[in-house]
Amino acid sequence: MLTLTLDKPGAAPARKLQLSLNKGAAFKVTVAWQCDASHQDDIDIHALEARNGGNGAKVSALEEILSTYNTTKMSPKTGVLATAADSSFATPSGGLRHSGDVRVQGNTETIVIEGSKLPAGVNEIPLFATVHKAKHGAGHDEGSEAEDEAAFADIEVCTVTIADESGRELGAYQLSKEFGEFNVVQLGSIMHGDNGWEYAPVGRGFTGTFNDVLGHFS
């Protein structure tokens, strides 16, 4: 397993992972995490159907944001994505599908990317993980009310794994401790270009809400 490190100004770009030459290929991104029992932290994963014309990945509509915060279940007034009976949700195109919010220690959340269903022009899928306070149910300590806001320093282990549609693992990364001060991390981007589908392991840290982060992609 490789280490996902914090992107630093002037540093050489991280080596991209070749995924597939097939534009219609499908991939599953799995994020697994574990926090100390003295904390009550939860990780959510998010993705964007973005277009990158050379000036960075951009989205222009709420429907292009795959996030539990963008579901009608979590945000009845502003969310636009419907939640299915099994708690999963997807973008209208079907190009991105989320397994649903999970608040169980040691569990995982997944995003499936269907290249054949992505809207025309979408060539980059930025991936994010956010950490926040959440109750995990019986067997998990509630922690102290005096604790600081959640950050990745509270997370013991966080990994991201990319597999093809057959389930074959293509790459796996573990977040370094460099992300400790942040509560939002870009886990990289899955991109389509002249070399087909590639994963760029760009580790960017943010402090603020997910909406603050979206400001960099709009």
C-alpha cells in the first residue's frame, strides 16, 4: 500500500496510476477508516462530475455533486439527489453512485464510477473525504464535549482503494499523518485523457465546510 502525502508547492507531481484505456470502464473507490474509541468521528466521501479544460476541475450544477450533504434526505431544502431504500444515491446521469452514509467503526463507504454513463465533457472525478463528529451507537465512547472540532488527527487509519468492475485492486493508498490539522482532504482525482483513465493521487487539505471546498471547484 502506498502513502498519500500532502501536496506541497514546488514539489514534483505524484506519479499517476494507470487504470484503463477503455473510456466506458467502471471503477469502485472504497474508503475505510478507524478512529480511536475515545473520539466520536465519522468520515464521509464525496465526488464531483467535473470538467477540466486546463484551468482546474469545475462543476456548474448541484446535480454534479455526489455528497450525502446534497441528498434530499440529509438536506431537504437544498439537496437534489434522491436516496434509495438501501441508503445509496447517485447523480442523475448514473455516472457516480454512492453506497450511502455509514457511521460504524471500521466500516467503509464506496463510490462507483461508470465511465459509460458520465455526461459529455466530464473528464475528471475529484474525490474527497470529510471528517465530523457523529454518534456511532453502542460500544463507542462519546468523548468529551470539550474536545476540539473533528480533524484527521483523530483518525488512526484512513485508506482509499481503487478497483475495476471485476473487483481487481488497481491501487491502494493510506493517508499520511500530514493531514492531521485538516477536516477535508482531496483524495485525488480520477481523470480521463490521452492515456485513458488515470488516478492522480493529489493530497490536498482544507479547513472549513464542504461548501467552502466546493468554492474551489466552481
